[in-house]
Amino acid sequence: MKNAFFITGLIFASFAATAQTMTKDENGNFVQVKAETAVHDSTTTHTAKFNGKKDEPVYIGKRGGMYVIRYAKKSGKFYRKYLKRE
């Protein structure tokens, strides 16, 4: 019995996941809303130089924060170093 409810729930969840958003136009007809493009981080034309070393590209995040990508030698991971706004 539990399996039947679980399978039914999965079926309804799959319908909800693939549901398309519809709106009405001025004539009363339903029109599918186009999907918005995902906002992602973008690169800028600016560069940053730390301690007189090489220029590093500056990126802008989704929320407007500016950062450079740094590499930690000890852990071997990349991380973001956010720049302070003036």
C-alpha cells in the first residue's frame, strides 16, 4: 500500500515538475510564458593586481559583488576573494 502511494506521488510530482506557466493575452487566449535565462556570474574588463603580481580578471556575481578567483595551495581548492567597494 505504501508503494502505491509513493508511486502515485512520484507521478504527480513529475507532472508538476514539467508544468508550463500560462498567461492570458488581451484576447483571452492562453499563451505560454517564455523561460527566463538564468542569471550567472560574468567577467568584466577590469583586472586586479595583488602584491605586484600578475593581473587577475575581475568577475561580477549574481548579486553585484566583485571578486577574483584565487587558488589555495594547501587545500588545492579555488575560492572567491571579494573586493571591497569604495
